Amino acid sequence: MSKTQSRFTGISKCVLSMTVLFGLVGSLRAAKAPQWAIDLYEAHTYEEMDYRLLRPLDFDAKKRYPVILSLHGGSGRSNKNIRNLRKWNTQLADGRLQDYPCYVLAPQTPKGWTPAELTKCKAIISGLPSVDLNRIYIMGHSMGGAGTYKFIQADPDYFAAAVASAGRGIKASNIKDGLNLWIFHGENDGTISIDHSHTLFAEMQAAGKPMKFTVIHKFAHGSSHAILEKEVGASGHESGYDAEWKRLVSFETKSSTGDTDPEPNVLKWMFSKSLDGSAVKGK
């Protein structure tokens, strides 16, 4: 069975686990998405912003569907509407969403993420059929992690949950109380220092705001594909084998408050969040 076929007919359910984020060294691993993934994402342009759209599996107009807004990093910058589909956007097309039917919106910017792109993304999302505006999620790595921080500050009431890896540029005081936030960072990141994430975590602890923080030991600038791949624990020190890097990885997950959701599965954690409380935890 081809990867394209597996997306529509998957033989078994995917049990997705919370995973680790680890180093991306150089551009050799910055290959574009495979053609089958490119084919599954519709290509569009809105007000001169290129974007790709993955529609929900088995769409039913009577249901309401959440949206993942996925922001690429610096290596995804282009004007060809292809490099924005690398890493986890490819994974999301490859059967990862069988248990979580949703839209995936992957915009592309040739420079960087600004509130102007958020305004365009919100317009696109509002025009999608049967969309659940209480369950808009955002994920971003590196430049996209910084973009995630920019977007949750630009409109604090828009997102039900946020996942940022190797990000920087935000203070706890600018994060909405109660926002569901999970961040990742490689311990030896020489591109965006992990000090940014340590500082944010300390600020969140001091403010009593919930946040999850996963540190990847002995790895550098993140490899975002790992967030949806590894089966690891919810907290403390864990390790697992990464097939792409062919080595064991060691990571540590900690929570800023005692009532932070300990769910170890990134997608399960994310899709349990909603602005109005309508999403069911663990579903």
C-alpha cells in the first residue's frame, strides 16, 4: 500500500506519543517534502501569501473540525510553496491524523512571521467549511517557534494550544493566563540558545502559569520530525532510539505548575484543548 493510500485507508490506528526535539546540523537534512505529501496538500495563494492546505479525513459537513496552523522555520523560506511541507507537515499527511481529523494550514513566508501573516491565516481559516474556531492550534519550529510566540501575543484569545520548538522572543508576562503551551529545545542548540527557553520556563514558574518544557540533552538545533515520532514518558528523564540519527536520545520534560496536563502524546494533548472547554481530555 502506498503512503497516499495509507492516509485514506490506514490499516491500524496510530498511537502517537510525546516525543523529543533534537539537533538539526546544517542544511543537508533540509530536503523538501516527498512528492506524495506535496500532492496531498492543496496549493493556494491568499493576498500574495502562498499556503498549503490538508483537509480532514472523511470530511462530514455535519461535524466541526479543528485546525493546526503550522509555521515553518528558516529553511522553509521560499516562494515556491513546497519547502513549507517538510518534517511534521509530511508526517501529518502520512496517517498521523487518522484519530484526529482536522485541517492543517501551512503558510509560507519568504522572510519572517509577522502579525500580517496571522491576519491572513485567520481569514483563510474563517472561510473553511465546518471549522471549529474554538480549537485552533499552532505549531512552529525555530523561526516558526518565534512566529508561534509572536502570534500568541498578537491575538491571545485565538489559539487553544501552542507547541513551539527552538523558539525565542517572548516573556511570561506576555503569555495569556491559562494558555496551553508546550515548548521543546535542544540542550546544545548553537543557533537559538536554549537559555531563551530556560528563562521563559523560570518566568512561567514564578508567575504560576502552566507550561511544559522538554529539553533534549546533547543535541543541537531541533529536528522537528521527532515531536510526532518517539514513544517516551510524560515527565522526568527518558531515552529512546531515533532512527534518522541512528542514536539514543535523552530528554527531560518538566512542568511549570503542579496542575499542568501530564499527557505525553503531543497530538492527544493538543486535541484535548479548546477555548470553550468542549474538547474532551484524552479524546
